[in-house]
Amino acid sequence: MEKIEQFLQTEIWNDRSLADMMTLEFIVSTTTSILTATAIILVAFLVSAWVASRIRRLSERHKRLDDTLFHFLSNMARYIILAFAAMFILNTFGVQTTSVVAVIGAAGLAIGLALQGTLSNVAAGVMIIMFRPIKLGDFVVINDKMGTVKDISLNFTELAAVGNFQIIVPNSEVWGNTIINYSVYPTRRAEWEFGVGYGANLADAERIIRDTIMADERSHAEPEPFVQVNNLNSSSVDFLVRVWCDSKEYFQYQADMKRKVKEALDAGGIDIPFPTRTIVQTSD
């Protein structure tokens, strides 16, 4: 009887010792995993912030590099590093990341089908940011909307219209439509059409128009200005005038020249006709 009791006590003691050892091992393992995960999180945040700042500094050091593009790339690099850190943390706790990736993929497919329009804007935004058909400060026409580019995000492009009101254009319409960008090239060709009367001396009219426009310091001598009779209208002889100027001065320059040429033709005695109509009245 005493041997049996000793045997039972020994077995109970062994079970308790085994349970204590298992509990201690579980605590140590869990604590180690938590500490490792914490270390991974801290390192990931530090590394991602450092990498993002280095990418942004590239655009700050080199003025030719686009700030929007490098801001986007810095955020992308940061999120990629944090995503890899999350995978390492899951592995630390014994979670099979392959199944997690499969679940995320299935969820992403479902969300993608539900948000096709939004995702098309995001995809177009990525293409705009990567290939840079437009950039901040450009004066553009997009889908018949004219304005200065103020912001380019993943979902939409913001324009400031000439009347200083906001225009929001979805990126799918920006990337999928013809873009007219007036700010890409440093020079533009201004074009006018001036009509003079049939009785006017065409040589004098051409000289006045050319001298008036070329006297303005904004007019470029190269390429050579074009001033020629272009059309014999019903009530006027029309001169076509083409002169190059700086893109930033285009609109004001074009408006100023219309007034200056009108005043110069008046001063030179060159008639500028207006449409007339002759009415012939007959009686029965």
C-alpha cells in the first residue's frame, strides 16, 4: 500500500513538473516572440522612414526631378517595407503567411470587382505619376477643361481654371483623353489675322503690321516672322501674321498686339473695313 501511494505521488509530481515546464516554456516562447515582433516593428518604421526621406531628398537636391513623382515613390517604398515587416511578424508567431496572402488576394479580387471605377482612377494616377505627361504648374486642356495643374493624386487631378475656380478631373479621364499642354515648350507661335480695305496700299499695310509687332521686345526674330496676304475676303484683304514669343507671355502678348496693330493702321491711314450690306429696293 505504501509503495502504491509513493508511486502515485511520484507520478503526480512528474505531471506537475511537466506542466510547469510546459507553462514556463510557453511563457518564454511568447515573450520572445513579442519582443522579436516589437523589435521588427521598430526597425521597420525606422528603416522605412529613412528610405522615404532619402528618396524625397533626391528631388530636393536636383531641381529637374519632379517632387510629385518622388513623393509617390517614397510612400510606396515605405509601405512595401512595412508590408514585409508584417509578414516577418506573422512568421514569428507561427502564422503561415502563404494562407494569409491567399486570403488577401481573394479579398483584393472581391474589392477590385466592387470598385472598378475607383481602381481605374488609381491605375491611371499611377501611370500619370510615373510617366509625367503633366506636372504641377502646367497650363493644360484636359477633356475640354482648361486650367493650371494644382495637384495630382492617385484618384484625381486638380485644375485651377482661368477664372480661379477648382476643376476636379478623374485620373481615368486624364490618362484616357488627349492632353493639350501649353507649358512644355519654352516658346509658342502667336497668330493673328488683320483685314484691310481693298483700296489700301498692301505694301504699306504689311510694313506697318510687321514693324509694329517686331518693335515689341517680346517678339522673337527667329524663327522669322510670317506676314503675308492670306485671304481675299468679301469686304477685306486679310493678312495672316505669325510670330514666336515666350510661352509664359503668350496670352498677354497676343492681346496687346491686336490693339497696337489696330492703332498703328489707323495712324497710317490704312482702312480697316467692317462687313457691309447693300440693300436694293425695287417697286412692282
